[in-house]
Amino acid sequence: MQVQERDGVLVVTVVEDQCAGIWKAIEPLIASGKKRCVLDFSQVGFLNSVNIAAIISTRNKVAAAGGSLVVAEVKERVKAVFRVLKLERLFQLDLTLEQALKG
């Protein structure tokens, strides 16, 4: 997993087997005042229940800190999982990375 800052936005390039570590990776940055975070799913082809739980937990923690977390570059297979779980209520699933950064 890689975390970088682009135009004041944290961009986390997610690798499917490292989802559990997303919050640990960004918590210090959120605590330091960063408010916007984008999870780049371009390298994710599958998510299991543990990964989904980690993503939702991270979203909730970022929101509790007054920030926002969005997902970008979600592949169709992963979108299907999000939709089955009705997570399109929490996440907009059709954003490119560039759209998410502008958001």
C-alpha cells in the first residue's frame, strides 16, 4: 500500500491483501489535519469481508475526525460486491482518480 499527497488530498493506492492496514497508514496524517482521502482501487480485483470491514471502519473514523473518504478506480467485480452489500449508499463507485481528487 502506498500513501501520497496530491493537491492536499491523501491518495492511498490499495492492494487487496493490505486493506486491514489502511487506517494505520493514514491515522497520523488525519490526526495532523488532513481532511480528504481517496482510496485508489485500481490494483484491487477482489475484496473479502475482512477487507470490506476495514474500509468501512476507516471511512467512519475519517468522518468522525471531520474528514471525507472516497473510493476511485473501482473495478466492475469489486463494484458488484459493494452493490450486493448496499455500500453504494456510503461510496460513489464510478469515480476516476482525477474526479475523486477534484471532489
